[in-house]
Amino acid sequence: MNAVALAPRRAAAAELRFSAGRATAILALLAGGALAAMLLSAVVGEYPLALGRALRLPASVDATVLWRLRVPRAVLGALVGAALAASGSALQGLLKNPLADPFILGVSGGAALGATVALAVGLTALVGPSLFAFLGSVAAMALVLAVGRSRRSPYAALLTGVVFNAFAAAAITCIKTLVSPDRVGEILYWLAGSLGYEAPRTLAGAAGLQLACLAVLWRQSGRLNLLSLGDEDAASLGVPVQRTRTIVLLAASLSVAGAVALSGLVGFVGLIVPHLLRLLLGPDQRLLVPASALAGAGFLVLSDLLTRLLFPVFHAELPVGVVTAVLGGPLFLFLLQRGQVPP
């Protein structure tokens, strides 16, 4: 084969290498930012932490604050933020709608209803609301996937999720009118979204679930790019459309279920982070999914740090879901005003 015939292939290979190098650099930068956010969250707070003392003296108060409170909370924030943002990116690609978010498929409604029922009847004394929220989200996920599979359309799953969320919201409102004010306060705080101090075993299980789900989403990201061409074109290129759709919906829903069970309903992370990255990096899901995970982790960790830094102002710790809404809402409206969000 002569040099003229080889030239287009060499150019394509060079472009691929450049894209891979660019993606690696972007992901490395975002990973460094997420780690920096976690380190900042671990060392900064209302209690002035002496990092050197905490590392040298394991029995000191500084070490206790660092390893038992701040580090687990930073890890939890990173896991939840990564899950919500990566799932949001995958669902936006699957549904061909940049305004889709991780809660659109009914998982949040199931989790909220499960936790609300458990809090209302006092079942959370031993295990907390997380287990009941996870069970509720899995039940909702099973319903949505069953309907979507029977209709062979992502829009059937989407509509089922919207309807189920509306049903769950009505049921939660009914429950809140029937329970005592103290229980209502617990329910409202959980629904607003907050990060707590989970045990190492819980964090390890959550990390295993999220790594597995995010790996599946990343593996399917190339097929998500082809699905954006339409089902017929994607099938002609060898994509098993129905199987890919089911795998993405299942992985994203499980990821969101695990996140919501531990944090409550933290909004805007799965909407604004993937959308901003899409504007900056383009629509390639092979880059967007991991980039969203890393950026979402850093964003939620910093938002949680802000809730602790604002404690002297409000004399209470705001739910992190309030902070993400306050930060994400105006930013989204700004992008909409500038025409960078589809109407």
C-alpha cells in the first residue's frame, strides 16, 4: 500500500491518539481536583484540626475527628456525587435529553417513600432509614424496568418513573399530615439530602456497588454514542439496542439507589454537572461518564464542606441538598438565559 493510501489512516490514528491523550489529561485533572476537594474537606471545618498531630498521634482528638468523622464523610460525599453525576450523564445520553436527571426514573420516589414509611412508624432505631430507602428504590426500579422492557422503549420507562414519583410524592404528603411534628422534622431533613458519618463497612459496600455500576456505564458509553444516532442506525452498526438500554437503565438505577439510600435526595448534581461538562468537553459519553463521576464527586464534597463552614452563620448544619440547589439552580437559569440549555 503506497504512502498516499496510508495517509488518511495515519491521520485518523493521530487524531485518535490525540483524543485519547486529551481525555487522559482531562480525567487526570478532574481526579486531582476531586482528591484536593476531599483533602480540603478533611482538614477544614469548624473544629481547627492539626493535621500533623492527627497523623502522628492516633489517640489524639485530632486523629479521631480526622479518621472517624471527616474522612468517612468526604468519602461518602465523593461516592454519592460520582454516582449521581455519572448516572445523570448516561441517562441524558440514553434518553437523548440533556435535561434528564438521575431521579427521573422513579428511583428517588421509591427511596423517599421507603425512608418516609420507616421514619413514620419508627423502624429506623436499629438500621436507620438507609436500608428502607434502598429497598424502596429497588422496588421502584424493578417496576420501571419491567414496564420499559415490556414496551421496548426508554420513554415508557421514563413515563413510568414520572408517574411513580408523583404517586410517591402524594403518599409522602399524606404520611406527613398523619405523623407527629418530631417525625415530620426527621422526614423533611432526610428528604432534603444530607451526608452523615457512615461506618467503614457501609462505605466499603457502597464503594463496591458504585465502582461496579460506574464500570458498567463506562463500558456501555461507546454504545450510548451510537444510540444517539437512532435505534435503527445503531442496530445497523452492531449495537444490541434493547440489551444496551436495559443494562444502562439497570446500572444507573442501582447506582442512584445506592447513593440516595445513604444521602437522601441531593438534587442538581446529576443535572448540572453532566450538562456543564457536555458544554465544555462535547457529547462523547466515553469521556463524559468518567469525567462526570470525578467532577460530581468534587462538587458534592465541596458543597458539603460549605454546609459545615456556614454553621456559625445559621447555628445549624444545612442539608447538603439545599446547598446544591442554591448553587445549581441559578447557574442553570444563567445557562438557559444565555441559550446554552435546550428549551
